[in-house]
Amino acid sequence: MKDAYEVLGVSKNSSMDEIKKAYRSLVKRYHPDKYQNNPLADLAQEKLQEINEAYDYLEKNHGNSAYSQVPSGFGNANRNEDAGMKGIYNDIRVRLDRNDLANAERRLIGIGITDRDAEWNFLYGMLCYKKGRYDEALSYVKRAMAMDSNNFEYQRMYSSMTNRNNVYRSYGGGTNVGDPMCEAMKCYCCADLLCPCF
């Protein structure tokens, strides 16, 4: 777990002005415009997201004595149990299915960095896909597969996205190959009906 102060490169005794200055400097360094058509774009985006979350956390909690009780990390002080995370993930899936992308993204971003497991990466990939950010979506689903290589749903979605991405690049888009998002949601719904563990 990373400490929010450490992420921003400031000491715990720093003033809010010093924190803002460090934050702005890091945002400029990792801004997506600097990494267009760069193989490090995904890493820069991940770092920028981490920086934003650290700053948001410190903006709310800097100088708060409650922060000092948590030795490190800026996610939830009490980590969610698996059952709680499954409920959150199910809610996010429903929001994605209904195309309520803003609220799905808000829920995903609200999950602390240390709690972002394979399922989080998969769902964020699905969100990116629905927003038309195909390369980013592919990256997150690939990360989910690396974290949970036995998950058939992740493998199938990755395969569908790879096929669609290749067609999109070959023909310049505009093809209607079938929506992998719909296919993934069908798999999820069937699994939900057939297995009470979902």
C-alpha cells in the first residue's frame, strides 16, 4: 500500500500549498498529451490516476488526525470483505449493462488502489470499451487476465476485443462484428441465473 504523501513526493509536515505545487508538477509530468502514441501511455495514465487519488485524499484529510491513525495507504481504512466487493462489482455491472457509464465510472474510481483486483480491471476495461477507448479497454482486460488467468469471462472478452480491434484497425472501423460487451454481459447473466454464487 502506498502512502498518499509518498505518491506526491512530499513530507507529512508539508503545507497544503506545497502539496498542491507537487501535485501540479506531477500532473504536468504524467499528462496524457505527453504520452500520445507512446508505449508508456498506459503506465503514465495509471500513475496520473494514482496521483489524482492521492491528492484528492490529502485534500480531504490533510492535517486530519484520523489520517495519522492509518499507517499507509489512501484507500479505505477498513478494507472491504470479499462479499462487500462482490456486491459493489455486481452494482457496477448492472450500471454498465444499463449504459449508466458516469455512475459506473464513479463507483470504479471510488474503489481504493489497493483494492483494485482482477475484477476491477476487467470492469474498468468494459467501461473503457463502452466509451470507445478500445486500446485502453484492451489494456485493462489484459491486466485482469494476468491477475486471474483462469477466468474464462476475461479470456473471452479479451479475445473478442482483440478480434474487433484488429478488424477496426484493418478496415478503419465502422464494421459491425458483434458487440463483445453484450456477449460478456450475456455470459454474466447466464452464470448469474445458473450459479447462485454470483
